[in-house]
Amino acid sequence: MKSFLTLFSSALLLLTAFAFADEIATMRDKVAIDQDVNPQYIPKVTNDDIKQARNYPMQPPVIPHTDRNYEVNLNVNKCMSCHARNRTGDSQAPMVSVTHYMDRDGNFLAEISPRRYFCNQCHVPQLDTQPKVDNEFVDMHKIMAEKAAKPEGQ
Ligand code: HEC
Ligand code: HEC
């Protein structure tokens, strides 16, 4: 009886595996093993040096240049070699804002604050590609313009 049950459940498992085989995401995009996969397009990082508008005042600006091989670790911070206050003359990069030199009590430090050390926590480069999902974000200026266009109370 026991062995029959084991057999039965493994048969059931196998059946389920077949039934769901189509829905399992694979690295090969469901292409059979004897066929070549068409590699997916790898988008390029936008590297046009043109600053992007910020969507709201507190937004960390996106990075308009590639950051490949720019290391940020315990010993070096490549970003600061251009963005530190005393490097901007040579690099012509915008200085990290003054908030980046403040500790959590609002005191100003000589060096970048530990809270702002890992730049990529907040700043990211962009890819030259179409968004995978729609974005329903509405700029507050649009909301204000719409409100102004409507007569009061409507
Ligand atoms: C070789 C110098 C250099 C390095 C290294 C560098 N940047 Fe930049 N960065 C620039 C310059 C110059 C600009 C101004 C726009 C441009 O020319 O790309 C800029 C622009 C930016 C901006 C846009 C600022 C704004 O107001 O829109 C951000 C954010 C930024 N960099 C973040 C970073 C981060 C994060 C790193 C490290 C991963 C980094 N940068 C490394 C030179 C540099
Ligand atoms: C915790 C999030 C955070 C981290 C970490 C961070 N930033 Fe920022 N950054 C911001 C925000 C938010 C702004 C815009 C508001 C402000 O200036 O504080 C900004 C602004 C900037 C600007 C534009 C300054 C200006 O006045 O136009 C530059 C350049 C920049 N950051 C570079 C860097 C670099 C380089 C690092 C790493 C050393 C870094 N940031 C780390 C959040 C962060």
C-alpha cells in the first residue's frame, strides 16, 4: 500500500510538472535545448552628459554619464574624485550638494558624510530603453495647471 501511494504521488508530481512546464520562467526563454536562443538586446547606458530635469525638489538627480568601473568602497570613492568640493575646478562636475557634507544633526563636515558615501544608493544612471511598466507619476506643476484651468469649486 505504502509503495503504491509513493508511486501514485510521484506520478501526480510528474503530471503537475508537465502541466506547469509552460509557465516556468527559464533563462532560455522556453526555447528548446537543441535550438539557439536569440540573445536579448542589452540597452546602452545613457552617456550624453545632459542633466535630466528633476521630477520633484527632493529627487536625487539621475546620473547623466556612465558609471562603469567607478568604484566606491572602503578605500576609494571614485565619484568624489570629480564631485568633491575641491575637485570641481578640475573636473567641471557639479559639487555634491551641501546636504552631502552634513551629519544627521545638521553639522557640516569637511569630508562627505557617511550618510552620503554610497552614491549609488540614491543616484542611478539611465538606460536607453523603453520602460517595462507604465509610470503614472504626475508632476505637481501639471496638477497646479489643471486646478488653475478649472473654475472654483469644480
Ligand atoms: C570623471 C569625472 C566624474 C566622475 C568620476 C563622476 N562624475 Fe558625475 N558628473 C561629472 C560631470 C562633468 C557631470 C556634469 C554632467 C556631465 O558632464 O556628465 C556629472 C553629473 C553627475 C550628476 C548629475 C547632477 C545633476 O545636477 O543633474 C550626478 C547625479 C552624478 N554626476 C553622480 C555621479 C556618481 C554617483 C558618480 C560615481 C558613481 C559620478 N558621478 C562619477 C563628472 C564625474
Ligand atoms: C541618501 C541618498 C543620497 C546619497 C547616498 C547621495 N546623494 Fe547626492 N543627492 C541626493 C539628493 C536627495 C539630492 C538633491 C537634494 C540635495 O541636494 O540634497 C542630491 C544631489 C546631488 C547632486 C546635485 C547637486 C546640485 O546642487 O545640483 C550631486 C552632483 C550629487 N548628489 C552627487 C552625489 C555623489 C557623488 C554621492 C556619493 C558621494 C551622492 N550624491 C550620494 C541624495 C543622495
